[in-house]
Amino acid sequence: MKEDKIWLSPPHMGGNELKYINDAFDTNWISQYGSNIDEFENSLENYFGENSFVTALSSGTAAIHLALQLLNVEEGDFVICQSFTFVATANPILYLKAIPVFVDSESSTWNLCPNAVEDAIKYCLQKGKKPKAIITVSLYGMPFMVDEILEISRKYEIPIIEDSAEALGSTYKNQLCGTFGDLSIISFNGNKIITTSGGGILISRNKIDKERTLFLSTQAKDNKDYYCHSEIGYNYRMSNISAGIGRGQMEVLEKRINQRRENHDFYHEVVKEMENINLFSEPDENFYSNYWLNTILIKENANLSKEKLRQTFLENNIETRYLWKPMHLQPLYKDCKFFGDNISGTLFEIGLCLPSGSSLNNGDKGRIAEVLNLFNN
């Protein structure tokens, strides 16, 4: 009999989600208005602290799109973007017909390389336009090099959009990811550390930007007694039902972070003696990752390759996944400018994501360890 599938990062309910969903049904607030949305946003604002104004949206992608609009990104504008990321980080740049300029990773966090960022900025200035924004990513939950990137942002007076889609609960120097950018986003997609089934938030630093986000995300209806629209808006607001799931998930957030970090400890114990497998870990004590996904780099030999390991997991009904293929290597973005040494491309070639769900049990871990130990030589 085939064993149950071990998924990469499945949803993990806390127990109270149905209570809040039922409240929405009982009060008949099942669309884009209701107490669940208000309470979900309030809980997140309390979590992130001072100067964090949260708007609940339909996705993290929508949040990036609106962040670019809040910064007045228009057709022909340059936007610097981390290359090593999911395509949703970059696509909103194209929504606005702006020009993405991709930047490579550095090896310690796999996120934006400060030297390459500065090279990209200088290129844009030589072309006669200062970039409208820098999009940072905290990949797989690992914070980016915050001090260095913020210094560049201040030096050139370029705002930061902080894509912390994967980094809810991660910190740098004890400060939460999601609080470093001029605008920040979090994703609550079904595979994230907590979920609203689909959804995300845009975190603004002031109430004016929050009000503008709410306006744009609800079809940009002017303040009149009838439907009047002076500019393009979007149907980007989170539903009251999805927000109810989020309320229940927020109650178990710290538990989920601890469970993901325990997964990392498990992987560390399994692979620490393996010369050909390296586990991606925090570079120093300033970085605290939620380890949304645990990832490894594989030194290939006659017995081991990324594809051979993936296939062996698959044969044992265990899901793994390649690392993100960098944007500068994607067909969609092949003509875009790229700055760096292709570290991200190398990571893609030799890296693999391992099952990291907070619901992993000891039996699951035993099956995973059995596969990894097949290559322990």
C-alpha cells in the first residue's frame, strides 16, 4: 500500500477558522466587507507595531501592484528587482509597462547583492532616469541584507518595496520583516506559513497610503452618492470569509513559526555529516528566519544529483521542488538588463526545496531522513 503523500508546504489549520467563517455566514457579511476584515487587519497592525498600516487584499501580487502605483510608477520607469524570486514579484512591473532591471543575489542570504544594486542604479542614472523603486525579497523566509540595502536606498533616495511574501515572522536584528520597506507586502497563499486560502496585505507607513490602497483596491470609486470613477481601480480587496480564515491562523502564528524552525533543526541533524549536501541556514545571529521552506545545495557526484534526489523523493511519494528559476533566465524577461555574477543561476542549478510544512510529524520526518540517508556517502 502506497504511503500518504508528504507535501512541500500544505495549509495547516489551527481550529478556530471555522468559527470566524461561520460568523461571516451568520451575519451575511460574506463579500468584501465585515468584521473579520477589520479584526484581521487590526491583529496584523498590532503584530507589526508602530507605523504599520495594513490593507487586506486578494493576493501578495495585488499588493506589489498597488505598492508600485502608490510610488507613481509609470510606463518607461525603471524598477530594480531581485532576480531570484517567484515571478509574482516582477510581473506587476510589467502591468504598469515599466522596465524591470534585475539584480543578482549574494551568497549569504540569497537575496539582493548590494554591489549589484548600486551598479544597476548607476546604469539607470546613465540612461537619464533614477529608478522609481527597489523591490527586495526575503527568500524562503531569510531576511535580506537590510542595513546595506537601506543605506543604498537613502543614498540615492529610492524607496523600497519589501516583498516579505515568504517571511512573516522572520526578523533582522529583532525587527520584523514587513517593517523595513517604505511599503511592504506579505502573502497568505495556501502554501505560506499561515494562509487565508489566497490573499495578501500591503503594509503602509502612514494612514494616507492605507486609504489610497483601500480606494484603489475597491475599484477607485469617488466619494459621491452614485458610482463615479475618475481613475482606474481594481477588484483587489480580501473577502470577509478569507479574512476569517486569517483571524484563526493568526492565533497560531507563533506556533507555526516554531514548528518550521524545528523542521530546520531536524534537517540540520540529518545532513550535518553529509559532505555533498549543504543546508541553507542563517548567516549569523542578526538573521532570524521563519524557515518557510528548508532548502539544500547539492554537490553533484556519480551517486548524487539534484534530479536523482528529487526523483528518489518522488518515488517515495514525497514532494520536493527546484529553487526559483531567476527572472533573468526566464523567457518572459530574457531581454531585461541584469546585474551580478549569476550566483542565483548557480543556486537554481544545484538547489532543492524540501518538505517544510508545520504539520510534518515524526513519521514524515523518518521517511524523509531515510531518503536523504541513501545518499550519505
